[in-house]
Amino acid sequence: MGSVQTDQVTMTSSTASRSYLGSAKSVLLLAAGAFMLANMYLIFMWAPTEAVMGHVQRIMYIHVPMAWLAFLAFFIVFVGSIMYLWKRESRWDMLASSAAELGVVFTSLVLITGPIWGKPIWGIWWTWDARLTTTLVLWLIYVSYLMLRAYSSNRSQGALYSAVLGVIGFVDVPIVYFAVNWWRTQHQRLVIGTGSLEGSLNADMRTTLYFSLLAFTILFSFLLWQKISMKRTEEDLRSIRYSKELTRGARIER
Amino acid sequence: MKEFLRPVFLVTWKDILLELRSREVVIASMVFAVMVVVIFNFALNVTPETVDILAPGILWVAFAFAGVLAMSRAFVIEKDQGSLEGLLLCPVSRDSLYFGKMLALFLFMTVVEAVLLPIFAVLFDFSAFSFTLIGVILLATLGFATVGTLFSSIAVNTRSREIMLPVLFFPVITPVIIGAVETSTGAIGSSVNVIGVGRWLQLIAVFDAVFLVLCPWAFGLVMEE
Amino acid sequence: MIALITTPANNIPYLFAAYAVTWAIFFGYVFFTSRRQHELEQEVRLLRDTLERGRISEDPDASN
């Protein structure tokens, strides 16, 4: 009975601190919304139209920041995985798996917006260019990470296995990049043009890009926080179920 | 060193004996690889003009698929009979267990490839006995076995393990496949680019070295359960 | 350099499509995570209440 009571105490105190954090999370959500609105103003109203590509170049202001944040997300997965394998604390697993999910969402969007931008500029949706191909392989690795978690037979096993893949996958990325890069230089497959999509950016475009990166970073932080707190709630739920079973057990003993 | 190698060879020998009795892995993957080649021949309509470009790709798709089939069996046999627990109880380090299983898998895959290569050479009319080709096959197969042993031990404990293994394996192994196909194109085709081949072999060797360190470590963690 | 397939004026639908897809996916993602979070919090509250009630009714010290 005593153990149940201490459980209860820790539960309420953590809930109190969490509701305080919850309001901080709302502030972050508001900040993300405000920055995004300002970002859209900068992108569509303030930034000058690119001379060669025209309006479609404005996709760059969301495409590039999302790609950077996707790489940041996968780096967080790597750090979280190493820390989980070292400390075996579930919070590191929560961090790694939340970042992996966001990384997959961001990479998916990068893979969707890229071809939409490439089609009017290159005339083709997709080219097996070094960066595109590496991004696709990266996406596949982290999709398999999420699948591994979904298909593992219990939670601690899923955490352990995915942490192993979080390390292996990240170490693999530079090797994939080298391979794809050399492979690309041996086969000049790009049908039309070799210019980089970014083109030349003037000072205002650069400012817009950096502001967009800031706005997306705030959005990313909010989403990561939201995802982690969701996983915490799931763990809370499990611990309550466990303590419920404890009281039942106590009753049978009595 | 000798104390380390003895249990490794014992584990490998156990797998070889098992394979000699059951013949589950080598024959099955061999037949499967031949079928892959036949299907690809119809799908891509290989002609004497296009064979130089297509043959290396078909070769490595067949090797990779046959490899996945072989590695999927590596831990299923341990798991189904509950013999994995027995192996883990043996006074053998996790590293020896890993290298033992890896060596067995490497041998099985090499045997399959050694039989398939002459068949391919006849079907697609190229010289199979080039040192470059044999070198890259050995290096790439080592890479397959290194990563495959770890992923096989992971996938076998998940639900729907038949799907999980290729899903885990193929994205990570991409650089090896690219390098192997490029090198084989150099070896089979008329244009032999020595510098290019050397660079690709180095890349595969780096892949092998990195994962020969990482995978035993990861295997030790996976087997803790 | 870049060879243009379309003139700058008529590539606006591509711009629109890219932003529409991005925002649709982001809002969808936030909506589904928020809903799941809400469900989970409700379940926590429900379970805690049940647990609390069960403890009072069956506690022998409380009845004596």
C-alpha cells in the first residue's frame, strides 16, 4: 500500500510541474504561429522575385530550412540513441523516437517540395542527383527505424533495437553520400542544366531564408516538445495501470 | 587470439554441420537467385548490345536478394528451436558468437555466389574470372554478412520478421550495392577504369571496416535481452 | 546554367502546390498529435479517479 501512495505523490507533483510546462508549450505554439505568419509575409510580400526562376523559387524558403531541420532531427536521433544505450533511461528513447518521427515528416516534405520545384526548372520531377538520392536513402533508413519500433514485440525491445539502428543509420549516412556522389559524377544523368536550385541569392533573399529557418526551428521545437510530452503521458498511463494492478494484488492478499 | 578464435570457429562449424544436414540455406538461395536472373532477363530484355550495362545490375540484385534469403535463416533456426538461449548460456563471448555466425553466413553466401557466377557468365557471355570481379564480390559479401548478421538477429525477434529484415538491410547497404555494381561494370564491360575501381573498392573496404567494429558492439547489446 | 522549361509567370501553380501540401501535412500532423495527446490525458484522469475511488472504498482503516 505504501508504495502505491508514494506513486500517487510523485504522480501529482509531476502533473503540477507538467501543467506549468504545458503553458510554456502553448507560448511556444503561439510563437511558432506568429513567426510562421511573419515568415509567410517575408516570403510572399517582402522577398524579391528571382529573375531567372520567377515565383516558383519561393519554394526554396521552406524547402531548404526543412532539409536542414531534418538533418538536425536525425542528429538528435543519433545523440538520443547513444545516450539511451549508455544510460538506459526512457527519456532518451522518447527524445530519439520523437525526433525520428519529426525527421521523417520533414524529410517527406523535402522530398515532396523538391520535385515540385524541380519540374518547372529542370523539366523533370526527379533526378538521381547526389543530394536527392542521399535524402531518399536517409528517408528509407528512418522509415525502417519507425517500422522497427512498430513491429517490435515489446517496448523495451523496440527502444533498444531502434537505438541500435539510430546509431548504425547515422554512421551510414556519410558513406551513402560518398557513394552516391561518386556514382553521380560517373553518370551525368541530369538531363537539363546543372545549376543549383538555390541560384544566386541577394541580401534580402538571404535574410528571408534565415528568418524562415528561425521560424521552422521554433515550429520544430514545439512539435518535438509536443511529441515528447505525449510519450511521457503514455508512460504515466502505463504506470497508473501498473499501480492499479498493485492494489488489486493487495486486496487478494488481504 | 587463439582463445578468441576457437569459439568463433566452433559456432561457424555448428552452422556448417547444420547446413550440411538440412540444406536449407545454400540450395534455396541458389535456386532463388537463378529465378531472379531469369525474371530480370524477361523484364529488361537483355540483348548482346545491352548486356554490358545490364549484367552487373542483375548480378548484384540476384546476389543481394539471395543474401537476404540466407541471412533471414541465420537466426530463425536458432529462434524456432529455442537453441539461441542455449548458445547464449555457453561460456562464449557475444563477440565470438557474432563473428561465428557472421563467418558462417559469409561462407554460405560465398558458396552461392561461386556457383552462380559461372552460370551468369555463360548466360550473359562475360569472363567471370577477373581478379577485380572476385575481389569486389568477396569485399561486398563481407559487407552483406557483417550488417546482415546484426539485422537478422534484430529482425528475428520482431513481429513479421520476413518483412523487417529487407526493410532494415537494403537502405543501410546501398553504398555497397552502388560500389559493387560500378566495379563490376568496370570488370565486365569493355571500359576498365582502374582509378575508379580502386576508389570503389576502398569505399566498400571502409564500409566493411566501420561495420565490423560497430556491428559486434551492437550485437552484444541486442543479445542482452 | 539553368534552362527554363516554363516562363516565370506560369509556374505559380507549382508554388501554390508546394505550399499547400506542406501546410496540409503540418496541420494534419499537429491535429492528429493534439487529438492523441488529449485522449491520453483524458484516460490518465479517468484511471486516476477510478484508482482513488477504489482505494477509499476498500481501505479497512477508513471504515473503522
